[in-house]
Amino acid sequence: MADLRHDFVQTLNQPLDDLDAGALHAVFADQLAKGEAALARENVTVTKVAHHFSLDMQFLGQSHVVRVPLEDATPSVETVRERFNAVYWQRFKVDLPEIRARIVNANCSVIGVCPPVDLGLLIDDAGRRATAEATGRRSVRFDGAAVDTPVFWRDHLPADVTLDGPAIIEQLDCTTLIPPGDRVVGGVDGNLTILIGEAQ
């Protein structure tokens, strides 16, 4: 259900003034080729392939780095300098023109964007009931007081369910607690929305 993603990091550890832009472009090209090859091996249908390029940079003598996003895989040295200064200013509000910048890492992310999944299909409509029917009851403490609370199995709830708390909704991978005074409503995408303080 999630997009496919491959991240690559190549340590360069060199002053920006000494950067060979062509060598940086070659690093990005190699990372990109490896990422696209990895996507092809996974044999999963994707709607498009996205690429993100960035550099981890710092000023010489500093230990922390900042991530500098790039528009493409072929930036000039001056473009890198401008982008680094802009990111550094945005984060620290400090301009340090007298200190040399250093490139620590070159990063490339190759993302295979998968088709959207209708989350409503995760629950089989054949198992849904016409009305919300509790499968049991449980004593739950709210604000120090024990409250007899109905328990519902999520797969059995109507798609357009409306339940006022207190209620417990159980499913295969989690349990959701609806406190007194709150309301839960179902949606066409299969999600449940909890409305705080909106119980009738």
C-alpha cells in the first residue's frame, strides 16, 4: 500500500570551494540508476517514479549538518552555495560569509509512487451488519468511575455507523476507546472519525 522508496547516501566530506560539479553530478546519476534498478527488480506497478536530491552540509568547524534540498541532479557550485546559505539562514537566522562551507553527504531518494488504495476495501462489506450490535460489554473506568461499556467488532459495523461513547471498538490490529461525551462516525473511505464532545 505504501510507495516504494530507496534512499542512497554517499559521503563526500569536502569543502564546497573544492567541489567538482561534474563529479557530484556523477554521484547523483549513479544513485539514481541504482534506485531505478531496485524499483525494476521489485516488480510492483507504480504510477510514476519521483526523484529527490539533497546535500548534507555544514560550515567548516561545526559539528551539526543541515539538509539542503536541490531542484535537480545537476546543480552548479554557485547554486549549491546559494541553497545552503538560504537553508542555514532559515534555520538559524545567521549569515556566516567568512566561513567556508563543506559538503558532507550527497543524498538521492528514488520513489515509486503506487496507485492509491481504496481503504474501504480493507473491510469486506459482506461482514457488515445493518445496525451496530455490541458483541459484549466491559467495565471501563472514566474519571475514576466504572462504566458499563459496550464492545463492538469493527468489521461488523455499518459503513455509515454513528456511535456515542462510551464504546470500545475492537479489530484485528488495535482497540479504539470512545469516551463518554464523544461520538464516532463512519465514512465512505472506511475510516472512523471521533468527534470530541459531540455525543447527543
